[in-house]
Amino acid sequence: MRIIPEGRKPQGRTARGVAEADLRGCGLRLTGPRHAVLEVVRGVESHPTAEEVHRLVRRRLPGVSLGTIYRNLWVLVGEGLLKELPGPHARFDANTRPHHHFLCERCGRIIDVDAELVEPHARALSARVAVRTGFSIRNHHIELFGRCQKCQSRTPGTRGRRRRAVSRVRMAGPAPGESLRRRREG
């Protein structure tokens, strides 16, 4: 399986220079938070959530709010500089070329897979679904599930860092009189 290289560092120009050129090329104002958001998402190998982007941007700009991060993410997605991966917790992808995703069921990593690997089959599947259902299919996205190479190489007795499934995360705050610490321990 050919995986899209994770190194997103531009050759010849600095990441900062490329981000500035891309923002200006879209006619966007070059604000500190916007520039930092684009650089952070492009600079990480993962597909971060808005909260993760916020945490990383705050290292550079301590006073930036989560609302500012969300607004800038939506602007960058709207301009085609980032892609949004929908779900209970939207994730953002700096790879805007056509591609699909592999999701590791053990560690939770999301890895970009080149579209050329699956496109002939995906187009045939879309055509079959359209013929049988009468749907007008204009786009598709394939997610493959399994274990990544790192998780496969671990021996069965060792356990790596496991991420909890998103559906198990409790989003509500603590009950009145209950501390956050107590909830996490339970």
C-alpha cells in the first residue's frame, strides 16, 4: 500500500513563507492567529481537532481563544487551504489533494492513503450504487480500518498508548458538587 508521505514540509521555502503566500494568494488578511492555525495544522502528522489546534497555537499565542481558532479553521476550510474530516469531533487535514484515510483501531491514528490506490474500485462502486439506488453520487470518501504498521509490530503482550473511542468520551461537565478529578478517576 502506498501511503502519502507525511512530511508536509515545503522544499526551498520555509513553512512560514509558504503559509504567508497561500494566505495572501486567497486574498486573506495575514493575522497572527490565522497564520499560526495554518502552520500548526500543516506541521503536525495527525489530523487534529480544533481543541488540539487551540492547545498548540496557545504555545505561540497564549491569549488566543478557542472561538478564534474555530473561526480561522472555518475560513481556511472555506478557502480550500484545509479540509475538514466530519465526525463527532471534526478533525482538520492539511492535505487537500484527493486522498482517503486509514484509521488504526488500536492507536487511533489517521493516515492519508493516496487516492490512486483505490480510485478505479471506488468509481466502480459509486456507479453500482447509483444504478441500484437511483442516487446521484457526486463525490465519495473511503475510510479503511485496521492496525497500522507500528501497532502490528508490537508483540501481543505489550500495549501501546491506546486512545479511547470518541463515542465513550463524556462531554457533560461534572454534576453539581462533583469535581473533575473525581469524574476522571471513575
